[in-house]
Amino acid sequence: MTINFDKEKQELTRRNFVSLAGWSFLGAGILGSAGLFGRFFVPNVRYGPPSKFSIGKPQNYPDGAQQTFVDQKVSVIRHGEKIGAISLVCKHLGCTVAPSSTGYDCPCHGSKYDAIGQVTHGPAQANLDWFGVSLLPSGDLQVDKSEIEPVESYYIVK
Amino acid sequence: MSVQTTDPKEDPPKHEPKASAWQRLNRAVYRQAPEVFDNVKQLAYNLYKSIFRTTAFPKTERERSEAFFNSFLLHIQPAKIDKHALKFNYTFGLGLISFYLFLLLTVSGILLMFFYVPSVEQAYNRMLDLRSAVSYGMILRGIHFWSANCMIGAVFFHMCRVFYTGAYKPPREFNWVIGVLLFVLTLILGFTGYLLPWDQLAFWAITVGANIAGKADYVSDHLALIPGVPNFHLGIIMKNMLLGGDTVGQEGLIRFYVLHVALLPTVLFFLIVIHFWRIRKDGGISSPKESPE
């Protein structure tokens, strides 16, 4: 393959070779730096609400209670001694589901979930996430949204 | 040691080393369509020619000229130029240095815009995050800061060079005027950019600057001497127009931000284009031959 595409002068002199090699090294260096610079666009810090948040004392939630934390997109439910935290982010394409008489309905594409977040109607294919609930030393309950758990992963109030 | 028992001439003809898959594919393609190779070569040639038009290695005077006016980046330069114009210590390259700094400022500024938020609640924290949390954020901020300072210096020294070589004289007098506008725009860009970090230095610098504008009542004071003209404070009007209020706040920040990232750079860019175009139209850079001793 000839690097010089000039049809009349199909020759690669030493001078041209050295020139091309130099420019190639420079170009490779610039492209490499530009590639490494992609790291700039990776978000190193997040500005959203923290993934761990307190939801208050267990006695604030009577049996059968269902309370929505809008900012955190979490629904806290209590059945007897069991307290659970259900994500309100639809597993289809991420809209926020709304509590309804049958459980949770998604306003975007009509997905439906039952009262414990199991999918009952598409297009969603998966159940709503449940989040880990733990007791803080202060006696408050804490929901950790980075701790994703299967359906009916309750915290048992002692 | 093995002993050769038979005459090598009587060996069955040795096979060529087995062709690689790539070579076999090439042969297969060539058997089917020999013109494919020529077409691919022609395509590469056409592609190169469609982009570059001229040879990569100009040898004759004509080819060297063509390389200049067929290249977008080089066509700004004249194909022929006086020898004195290439002497470094005639221009010190200050005009192009200013231009390159402007390009650097544009690129680094656009990148900084990815993380900066022009709000009084967030601006300062975003600036701190750029320094500490964003990858390459500190070097970008440094590039933007130092390029801005150097650009003001470069433009100023460019102006000095133009003055001392008499390049402001006819027929280049209008280009001098554009150059003065470019210098003022550079200063205003520096001033507007100074507020954006939203720290104490920025806040009080802009407070002082806006109040200096607020004191400039000379014109309105003298207009008020004319009978029938109402007494008004031009300075206060200018200050309020600049800040969008009485003090430096959210209104002022967003005004300075829009001026700094959108309006002023656009105006500056078009003036630079006219500035460059006028250099060629006014007969290239000035020459000692033009002024009789």
C-alpha cells in the first residue's frame, strides 16, 4: 500500500516517511489524550438525594399503613410486625408509579403492580424493587436504596 | 542422523506454504471480480482527493501554492508573502497567539459549562467541585484562567506591535478600529467571567465594577443643563442594566453568564473573522517598505 495517493508521483521518500511518522505519533498522542479525557464526563459526585434516609420510628406506622416518600420515590408499608420499603420506580422504563386501589399503577405505559409490588400487568416484566430497612441506634428506621432486595423482604419489629 | 535415501529431484513437487485464510479470500475475490481491487484502490484515492484535493507532498512552486489555497486551515494565509513578514521579531506572532488563546478558551469554557450551574445557590459549590471532584476539572479551570489572563496580555502587546510598526496607518485604519473593539471585548469577557466563580473576590469585584459604572453621570449631568431635559442618572441606569437589580445577585449572575458564554464570544468571533479578512483585503501585514524613511 502506498501512503502517497498522488497518482503521478507514487513514491514515499525518506523525508515523507519521517514526516508521516512524526504526524502519526502526534496524532496518536492527541487521540489518546482525547480518549483519556472522556473521564471528565464520568460523574464522580452525585447531586441527588442520598440513598440512605430515615423514615422515623416504627410506631409511627400502624398496622396496614402505607406511606409514600415522594422525593425518595419509596413507599413504606406495614403488615403486623413487618415493615417493608417498596421502590416506586417502574421496572419498565423508570416512571414513578402511583399507589392505587389494586397496588401501584404506572402512568406512562400502564404497567400494574399489586400491593407488594409484584407485576400484574405489562409492559413491565419485573417486580418492583424492595429496599433494605434497618434500625438505627437512635430507634429510627433507615431505608437504604443501594440495598436492593426481592419482594417481601421485611424488617420485623421486635 | 537421517540418511537421504532418494534423489531429491525425484521428490514429489513440494507444496507452497499453506495460504492464510485472508490470502485465500483475496484470491477468491480476485477470481470472481478482479476489478474489486482496482475499485477499492480507486475509492481510497477518490476519498483522499475529495477531502484534500492536492498532493500531500507538494514539490513544485505551483503545488505549494495549491496546498495553501486548497486547505481550509491554510487558506487564511496568502499563497505568497513578503520575506520580512515571516521574521518572528516583526510580529512576535502576537495576533495568532491571541487567536489560539481564544480557541483554547472556547474549548475549555465549553467543557467547564458541562459542570457549572449559574445559580447563587450552586455556582460556588460547582466551582469547588470542578477543582476537587471532577476528573481533569482543575487543569481545565487552570487552562481557562491562565488563557484568559494571557489573552488580555497578548492582545495588548499585539496592539503595541501594530502601533510601533505603524500598521494602524491607511489603508489599515479600519482594521485598527476593529482591533480596538476586539481588545475591549476581551476585557469585558474577562470582567464577566470574573463573577462566575461566585466567591468573595468575584462578588466584591463586580460590586465595585458596577458601582464605577454607576458613578458615570458626566453625560447626563451635562445634558441636564440643557433647558427642557430632565435630570437623570445615566450611571445608575447603566449599573441597573448590568446587574439586573441594585446589588449583585441572581439577576446579575445570569446576565454575566449569558454575556460570557453566548453573546460576547459570538460577537468576538465574527469580529475576528472580519479582522482576518481585512488583513488580506488591506494588502497583507504592514511592511517597512511602505513608509519612506
